[in-house]
Amino acid sequence: KQEVTQIPAALSVPEGENLVLNCSFTDSAIYNLQWFRQDPGKGLTSLLLIQSSQREQTSGRLNASLDKSSGRSTLYIAASQPGDSATYLCAVYSGNTPLVFGKGTRLSVIA
Amino acid sequence: EPEVTQTPSHQVTQMGQEVILRCVPISNHLYFYWYRQILGQKVEFLVSFYNNEISEKSEIFDDQFSVERPDGSNFTLKIRSTKLEDSAMYFCASKAQGPGNTIYFGEGSWLTVV
């Protein structure tokens, strides 16, 4: 059974800092991995999707990497801003089976 | 950008009452899902739906839950007799054909059972 773990559970950084969020999964037989953002009481916004054959994806200040063999992904946020404050969720997808989510990392960027 | 829409955004219901949560998936998508998130916990899979039938369901999705696609655009989750522990945010999601596509989520429906 696939398990997804995210560390740290919470992170507080000053504005402008670069940061890395970590995600690990137990079963490396995945099709892709998605990173989501969730604001308090809100829905899930898809940030990046990495296919299993890819090593990384970039969107603006975000860069996600995937190392399938070691069961790890990282989300790198450059030059963090207060508007980046949210919970970041990692989820893995194996074919047409359901997405399995981690518990998320709650990020606070302090102005 | 196309989006998944859900109604209601928030519903308060008495224990034992029936609730229907509604979703309009993205129009050309073929896979539909319901997930839920109890406050402070992980997002959990409930059910997936493809080709007008349930393709997979979790152990949470017991006999009190049902899903339906009553027409070409809506996708509903019915909870027959709500319990206090059903209080959660319920998310609808949809995906186009193919394993490499992004799954898009709606804004969620907050269900509070009192």
C-alpha cells in the first residue's frame, strides 16, 4: 500500500528565502506525482505534475524534482513571498488508481 | 482555465439526514473522483467513477455513500444517513483520459453534521 510522507510538517521562513519541501513515497511504481497548494479552508490548486519519466518540472519560482528510484520528490520555492504561505501537498498516482496524499507541509513566509 | 465546480460550499445538517453534494467536472474529462479531508488530517480517497460506473472505492465508502452521474454534466455524492464523523471537506476531482494527465480539484464542500 502506497504511503506518502512529507517533512517538515511546518516551516516558517523570512521573506526572500529559498526553501525546499520534501516528499517521500514507499512504492516507486508510480505514473506521476503532483504538488498542490491548499489555502486554509479552500480547495486544492495543482502546482506541478511530474511524469515518472521526468526528473523535474518548473513553473515560475517553483521547481519540482522527482527521483523515482529512491521514492523522493522535492519542491523548491525561490525567493519566497508572504503570498506563498499555504499548505503544500504532495500526491502520487499509479495508473488509474486514486491519488495518495501526504499530510502536507504548512509554510509561513514572514514579511 | 477550466475548473471543477462544487455546490454547496458549506452545508450544516442534522445527524441522520441525507445530504447530496454536487459537482460539475471539467467538460471533456472522463474520470471523476470524490475525496474528503477531515479537519487537520490527510486528503483521503473515497471513490472513482469512469464510464458510468464506480471503478474503485475505499473502505470509507460504505453503504451509506453513493455516487451518480444523473446527466452529462453533474456528478453527485449522496450520504444517506449522516453521522457526526462525516463532518469534513468533500472534494470533487476530474481527469482527462490517460495516466499522465493532471487531476483537477474543486473548491470543496464543507459538511458539518450536528
